[in-house]
Amino acid sequence: MTETTHPQSPRAGDGDRSPEYRLARNALKGLRQDLFHDPFAYRPLGPRPTTGPILRLVPARTRTVAERLPHAVVGAIALLTLLIGAVSGSEPGGDARALLSGLLCALPVVATLTRPIGAFWLSIAVSPVTALLNGGGYDWPWMPGAFVSHLTVLVVVALRTRPRTAVWMWVVTAAYAVLADVFMGGSYYYTNGGPMLVTSAFALLVVCLWHVRHTARQEVTAQQTVTEQERSRRTLLEERTTIARELHDVVAHHMSVVAIQAEAAPYRVENPPPELERAFVTIRENAVAALTELRRILGVVRAEDYEAPDAPQPTLADLDALLVNVRDAGLTVEKAVTGAVRELPQGVELSAYRIVQEALSNSLRHAPGASARVEIGYVLGGLGVRVVNGPMPEPSLVKPSPGAGHGITGMRERVVMLGGEMTAGPTEDGGYEVAVFLPVTAADKGDA
């Protein structure tokens, strides 16, 4: 028989309860998780991060010492509470009790380094013991040493945990102060529950604000990292889109030429055999089909307002005109060509032209007034391109303009697309060098 749970029974879902009940239940659940769930678990305090802007400037040995600075501070406060507890509890002939009182005050402070939640409960337990150990006539429920000890424990544990735990520790401290005042407050001249609650409230409020600020800073840093990654990814996609557009124009031009020549070829031969006519028809149909498919697939990378350029794509033969424009812009540049100049596949020549163009643009932006050199090497198996600029002269009236770093990304994308290799980095004299090798296979040479 299936058991039916009455909507008002204790096992009914939380959705049938009032909002006040759910709020109280969640609050008690948080209290149980923060202060009662395995309170004496071993949670050692790790080394302090040394990645701050100030610590980066100090020597490595000093940074190693700074990693243990929180442990040293807690140890110094523990020694201070031991002295305060021993002095405030000292009486004629009571040196042993005074020393014991000081040790009990220092013990919770030391425990915060390994068992923070357990240190809080230990501090609560130590408070009445030290007060009773030193007899009546003293502060209640916190002796001076116990007062400093408990306040230190609250702050350290709050720093090591989270704001909700700090709130629960203050609530438990308030409950203990009220109960101690009700049951034992009449036996003492002065009860310091009020000063403890006010002082600890301000201290924990500062700690909670630090937590909120630290969390917000981490979130901002994480968001900036994600934004930078997205910006780099978007730049990469934009550069690939540009390359795809240019290659589409190059390939489409060649495929159109193939289709036109295949259609006109039979008319150039007198009485061509039927087999030759069918072959040319097949070539033209395949070229048209490939061109249509190419436009359909690569057309998705075009923006709606993008129009194919009327002029043919630039090649290395147009490099001199580019250098003239760059010289007019104020960059002293010279060109050197080695090897047997030959016609290369248009994709290789276009990429080489764009790489030189981007490298010279970077020289104009980042090293105004410097001189540059463009080296083109026609070697066996490919094309070598090297663009190097010297350091910016000092003093310079023109200041370098910051860039987004997208130019190097675009050059690398072109090189990777062609299966080449690229290096880019500063030179020994303070300039910058971009070296690229674009392979050209035998098939590519034949196609060219």
C-alpha cells in the first residue's frame, strides 16, 4: 500500500510551509553548517600570496618571509594575550594560576592557525574558566586576557571564513554574554558583555566589508579575463573572416577564368572531335558547380554590406607602391629581394603582401621615426619575408600610439593557413623583427 503524506504532516514539502518557517529553517541550516559541522576539522592557514604590486618589487628571499607574515602576526598576538592574561590574573602567591590563565587565553588564538571554528568554541569555553580561576571581583564574563583573545579569534576566523560565519559567531557571542550576565553577572562588579558586543560588531563589520570588496575585485578580475579572451577570440574570427573573403575573391576569379576558357576552347579548334567537346563541357560544368558551391559556403562569412573589390587583389608586384605610401607617411624603408623572382600562387602573394603591410603599419605606430627594412627571399620550396625596424630615436617628437595587438594575430593566422612558420619579437638593438616563411609546393608552382 502506498503511504500518503498529509500536506500538513512534518514530512510535507517546504513549499507548503510559510516563508517565515523556511527563513528560520535556512538560518538554522546555515548555523549548523558554519559552526557545528565538524568544527575541529584540520584547516591550516596557508602562505600569504606574494603577487601584490608591492611584494613584486622586493627580493625573492623577502617574499618568502612575507608568505608567513600572517602566522607571525597571530603568534605575536597569542604572546600578547598570554602576558595580559597572566598579569590580569596574578595575585600574591598565585603565579601558577596566573600562568595557567595566560596559557588558556593564548590557546584559542594559536588554534586559529589550524582549526578556526574549533578555536571559536574553545574561546567561548575558556572565558568562564579564566574568570572563575581568578575568583570574584574581576570583569565578567571576559577577563582582560580572555577579552583580547576572543576578539582576536572572532577577527581571524572571520577573515578565514565568510561573512555569514562572522554573523553567526557574533550571535553566539551575544547569546553567551546575555546568559552569563543573567546567571552570574550579580556576583561581579562589572560585566563587559556590552563592550565586547559593540567592539566585536565594528571589527566584524570591517572584516565583512573587506570580504565584499575582495570578492568584488575577484569577480572584476575574472570578468576582465573573460572579456580579454572574448576580444582575442573575436579578433581571431574577424581576421579569419577577412582572409576567407580575400581567398574567396582569389579562388572565384580563377574558377571563373577556368569556366570561360573551357567554354571558349572548342571554338578555337577547327572541327573538334565530340569527345573533346564533351570534355570541355564537363570541365565548364564542374568549374561552374565548384564556383557556385564556393560562393554558397564562403558567402556566409561576408557582411551584409560587404562588396567584392573591383580591382584585383594585391601581390608582391604591388609592393613598391606600398613602400612609396609608407615613405610618404614618414617611415624610412628599404627593400631587398634575393633569389630568382617568379610568380607564386596568388594566395601566397596576397598573404605576403598583407604581412608586409601590417608589419610596416606596426612600425609606423609603435616606432615613429625609426627606419625599416623589407627583405623578400625567393628560395627553394617557398617564400621568405622579413620585416625589421630599428629602435625609435631619442628624443622623438612623435610619441608611439598604443595598439590592440591584433596585427600579429592576423599575420599568424595567414601563416598558419598556408602551413608556414613565423617568428616575431624585439631585436637586440631595441627594434622589432617579423620573419615569415610561406611554403610553396610543386603543385602550387604548376597551378601558378
